[in-house]
Amino acid sequence: MEEKEKVKEELKKLSQARTAFLDYLDATLPKDPNGLGFDFSQAPTLDAKTVYAHFYKLDYQARKLAGMLIRTYDLSPN
């Protein structure tokens, strides 16, 4: 598989991780009545282990993709 296809596959995984994380928040948190996102005024409690699991998957994919892009396109910040 060529690098461009690998990057596309990792972008797809990143998008899926993001969607899963947002789906969890949507299912768990009440919506703001003004349509501004989530309503935290009720101080809802989220399961920290679940939030971390979703965040870890999202962060892992972002770091993996960043490394691929840096190597593929010689984007080293140094």
C-alpha cells in the first residue's frame, strides 16, 4: 500500500475515533437549550474511564497520523 493510501486509512480511523467520542458525549450529556452544545449547568457526571478510553483512541490516531505526515512529507519541526 502506498503512503497516500496509508494516510487516507489513518485519517478514516481518526474520523471514526472522533465520531465515537462525540457519540458518547451526545448520548451522555444533556443538550444546551439554546443550541450551544452541551448543558453543563446540571454538573453531569461522566464515566472517567470511558471518557479516557475515547480520548486515548482519538489522541493515538492523531499522533500516529502526525508521525506519518511528518515522515511522508518531510515536515519535521526541527
